[in-house]
Amino acid sequence: QMMRPIKMRLPFCIIVASFVAVVLLKEVQCLVSPITSAPSSSTTPPPNRIRALKQVSSEPLAFTIDDFCDATTCAGLEQNSAEARLHFATLVAGELFEGQWGKHDGLRYNLSKSSDANNNNNSRERQIVSPNVPNTKTTITTAGIGPCAEGLHVDTNNGSPFRSVTAILYLNDVPEECGAGTLFPLAGVKSTDPRFHASKRLLMDEMYHTRGSAPQLEDGSRKDGDGNTVRTFLTQTQEADAVLLESVVASTTNTATGEGLRIQPQAGRLLLFFSRMDDGEIDPRSWHGGERLIPVPSTASTSATSTSTSTTPAVVEKKIVTLFKEVSYGTTPEHPISFFGDDTFETYLSSQVSEQRRSLKALAESHAPFFDQ
């Protein structure tokens, strides 16, 4: 049969994060017993907590596991230990994905502080197409952008269309009053919601970050065939859609409507969510972002010899490790650029994505009775 090109624009180069020794995953057995119908005995959870998979959202499909990793592994990941990184990656693959992994699965450590400049920015400055003069740009500033200081994104951004599921491991506790949650503002929203339509328009324009630029050409260049610079600033509609998604983000789940999802950092907690649906398409409800960190209020301390007052709020830190999993069938090349027959890119992805989604939903269902105890 004739080869058929992918029915989507792939970026010139696929940017992927790599982690130490991941190629050894084929040879390494899972280092702990897999999650079954009962919590693993390898980790002893604190009182009133259980190490089991819990589905927290269906749109996007998301799960949490408290105490997925113990304090030793979290400390090793914070120190960028190769052993801890391999242990975590193998743990995720072995317990949750039946050993499936791809050589482009990427692991990234991130430290955010309440003192970071980006964290304290409460406005967005963007360049958009000038409404009056074609092919020129104008700068606009929007204040009061909501709790996600760095905007929202879907995890197929940064030229990573093969990504399908993300695992975020929180390495430290953050008090709820200090923010730092992972927010999914479109979780559970109705298809008639204006935000849902804004999301669909941005994805159709291949925009995967509300602070991103307009798409480049298929080969990744910024020049057209005549050598003219390709526009990389947004249209007014794209900017309005991005602002809409950012401005209505709530810091808590709306219990009345069931809309929105917020996951608070807790040491050892794993957040697992899919960026793609059963059919392989990007989930328009999977936009998410990190909530602004709020510094601890100043306190006064008194000792037997002196009295001191702190005028500078204590810095709050959020430490996470993110594992980006890609669809991978172990083929060569790992990222095919064409398919047989009538398969589209999304159809190619859907076989693995749908099976992983089904398997995790079934596992969470088997664990549900533990949360009713």
C-alpha cells in the first residue's frame, strides 16, 4: 500500500527532555510490587492516607496517588540522583503502564519560589496584529490575569505532539493557604461554555500555550518562500481567547457545577493526567497551569534576651518532577512521519492512548472501595 502523510503539521524538530539512564528501562524490572487491589507494602502511608489510585476527573482524565514515592526517593529526585530518577521512571512504567515506555519519555525537575519574578507578575504583555495597519503589530497589556502567573498550556506544546500522558510527582508539602496548586480550569466544563470554544479555536490554530506565539511554518522556519519574515504575533481573536482562558481560572473546584480541578502539592503525591482522548485528539479540557505561590506572612518572635520582628515574608517553595510519556510502539523510527492506508496521526496514537486510559480507569475503580472506608 502507498504511504500516506500525516494529516497534521509536525514541527521541524521535536524537542524532548531526556533523563539519565532511561534507555536501561527495557532491562530493569519494576523495583516494587505493582499496585493491585491493595496498596503496595513497599510504602507505609501516614494514618488516614492510602496508597491507591483515585480518579479525580473524567474530562480531562486525571488520577492521583498519595505516597506514590517515599521520602528517600523524593529526596533523591530533588538532588537529581540518577538512581532515584530511574527508580521513579521504572515505578511509573511498571505499576501504571504495564512496563510500557518510550526512549523519548522525558523527566524534568522544577523548583518554583514565591520570590521568583514571574511568580509576582500580575499582568501579561503581548504583541498582536495591529487592527488598523496590516502586517504590523501592536503591544497590549492585560492586568489581573488570575492565579496562574505563567499562563496555561497543554502538554503537546514545545513541539511534542507524541506526548499523551503526564505524571507530576510533588516532592514537598505546600500549605493550601500558600497556593502552588496545579489548576485545570476547563475540567468538566460543558461543550457550550465560551471557554471550551476558545480552547478549541486555539488548538485548531496549533497554539498550545496562552503565552505562546503564532505557529511557524511546517519546517520550523520563520521565512516564507520569498524570504519574508513569517508573522509570529497573535491575531486579536487568538489573544482574546488566551485572555479568556487565563482570566476565569478559579483557585478552587466549583463544587456546585463540578467544574475546575485543583491538586495541592503533598510530598510523594503523584498526579497523572492525559492530554489526549481515546480517539487520539488533544483534549480541549486539558489546559493547566501552576498556581501562584503566596509567601508566608511575616511573624514576630520573642526570646528571653531579645524581641525581633520579621518584615520579609518567608519564601515558599514548590518542588516537582514531571515525567512526560509519549506514545511509543517500540518501532524504528520511534517517531514515524507517515502511515499506511487511511490512518491519521491521531488514529496512530489512539490505539495505545485508549488502552492506557481504559486500564487506569479500571484500576481506579478497583481501588475505589478503599476511599470509602
